[in-house]
Amino acid sequence: MKKFNFYHLAILALVLISASCSEDDTNIPGGGEETATDKYIIAATPIASEGVADYLLTAESISEGSISTAGNGVEQDGTYRYYITNNNKFFSLLYGQGNPGAVTTYQLNESGALDKLSDFQSETVHTFTNVGDEVLMTRVSRSSESPVASWYRLDTETSQFVGEGEINTAALAPEGEQAFFSWMTQVGDKVFAPFFSIQACCNNTFGTDYPDQAWIAVYSYPEMELEKIINDDRTSIIGRYFTSGLSVDEAGDVYAFSSSVASSNGTMTSTKPSAVTRIKSGETEFDDTYFFDLEEASGGYYATNHIYAGNGDYVVMMREEKAPYSVGTNLAVINVYDKTFDWIEGTPETTDIQNVTSNNYVDADGTVHVGITTSESSYVYNINVDNATASQGLEVQGGNITAISKLDPVSEE
């Protein structure tokens, strides 16, 4: 994975682009008009050349068939795009790699096509999460000379920033190090922000003297005022760089995933296993009665990412050899209530997998849709968590899937 530099860049002027709606409804047998249904949004990077931006493709079904990036889709501006959906809008965020980022907003119109609602420049950010009808974005310094994280609140109704502030990250971590947020997650009316402690200097930027500790900073919202820091010494850091480690179930309980990939000078130093811990609903302390050792359950693998499917079921991406940024190509279903573990059948051989998407979608029936790219092509795999099986679905020809989402059409006024 490429390493990027963060620079403090002022937020530039917001430029709103008027959305245009198509009028080409189609007549159907028996009279009446065809109305668009919800559609899946597939982000894919064309494989023709290096440095090509993602294309956004739409599909009514991802259980079968194929689509192509050739002559289709909406081309994004710039590589390293990341995506989030809120308020029935699709937000495309550009990672600027030290330059200003960008936020582009899309909506599915009545005809089933993507309309661009706005396009504006902003800070380059590395965490972005839904908090109600807002997107909370943060940019975190990894320099000991400037231990500051900047946060921004984006109103998804107006596509405008409605709040911003700074966090002293040196004040969160042990003396001599500073906090680096792996992600932020809404928990009730608060924001939980797991972080790992880093030295942020001396050719050991992400190294730490505290590899066997998990921390979460708890903030009020929308003020983003620090309420407390909670910690646990049963696992290493929660989440990973650019990867969320927290999810909230239907009861409001929080489950924390640790990959146990803390390091120093490029060497893995954590002695703790990759595991799941819990914070019960309404609490701001770890539940010391709950611990799910994923390495033990899997026979020596660790979790690199997870997707919550509901009712305590998760799809987890796993890998045997620990590394800070590597993507897990072994997929399993776990249930955090029963502490069960099952490898998923029906996915390609791990030796054939080139990439597994981290931005995936869960349908209302609990089916988990994951993009898997092999040497042959790039496919959506549809995972049934009840029996831990996957079936090959939509093929994306000429492109590698980077994200899967879904939108409902918006009726014209």
C-alpha cells in the first residue's frame, strides 16, 4: 500500500453543480410508464492503464450477468476514491495525497441514472463515517511536530460543511507518542474513535512502544468534545490504517475488532491475538466478561476487515501472515453471540485472488455482497451468512471492483 502525506490545507470554496433529471421514461405493455427501481452502484477501476480513475456503474441486479467499464459509467476525477452513502446520496471522496481532496455527491434520478448534485474541494481526509444525516470526516497528522487532527461535519442535505474543529492527538496517547485514529463510529448520541499510539517521528512513524493496548476516545456530538478515553490490555489496536474496527448491533452493543498488527521499525510487536471485544449498550467501558479469540477459532489467522450482516453475524476477511496493510483473502462467517466460526465455501482459491473490496454492501435480507478480483476477472460474490456459502454474481469486465453500494431513485418534483 502506498504511504501518503497529510498537509494542513484550508477548505476551499464550495461549488454546487445543479442536478439535471432525465425525461426518458419508457412505455410498457398495457399502458403506463416504467419507473426506475433501486440500483446497485458499482465503483470499478479500469484495468487498461495505470492511474485511471474509478468509474461508477449501475446495475439492477448483481446476482448474475455482466457489465463493462468500456463506454459505460460515470468517470471520477482523480484516483484513490473512497465512498459512503447517506440520506440516499452517494458521496465520492478523493484522497488528495497531500493535495486538496474533493467530495462529489450523486443521486439516482427518476430514470435510474446518476445525477451529480455537487462537487467541491475540501481537506484530504482518511476517516469518514455517518453520524445521523451528516458525514463526519477527519484528517489526522502523523508528524510529532504537529500532533493535530482536524474534523469536519458535512450536512448531506445541503452538501455543505456545517462544523469543524481540531483535536490535540498528543493529549490522547501515552507521553512521547500521539494518537492516530483508525476510524470513527456513531454509538448512540456519541462518537467512538479508536486510535493507535504512534511515535510519529524518527523513521518510525507508525511504530509504538505500546503494541498491546487498545484505546477508544469517546466524544460528544456534534460538539466533538472529549468525554473520556477507555482502554483494554487484552488486545492490540482496534481497526487498522484506513479501516474501521467497530460496529454496533441491533441492541446497541459495540463489537471491537483487533487485527493485532501493531509494529515498530517494520516488525510486528504485539503479543496479543486478533480478537473481538465488546462494549455493552449505554456503557463506556470494555466488557471484561467477553472475549472472542479469532486466531484460536481460525487456526492461526487474523482479521483484516469485517462486515456486519445482522443478528450477530459477520463476514470477516482473514490472512495468515501478519502485515499492517495487507488485505485478507480468506473469508469466513463468525457469530459474535455464539462465538462460532465457519470458513466460507464458494469463493475463488486464495492463490487466485488479487483483491477483496473493503467497501461492501449488505442487503435487507442479510446477503453480503463483496467484490473479488482474480486473474480472470472481477466479480460480485453474494454471501449467505446462514450457511457460509458464496455464489459468483455480476461480472465487471474491464475493471476491478472497488466498492458496492445501493440507492433508491428520487422522484422528480
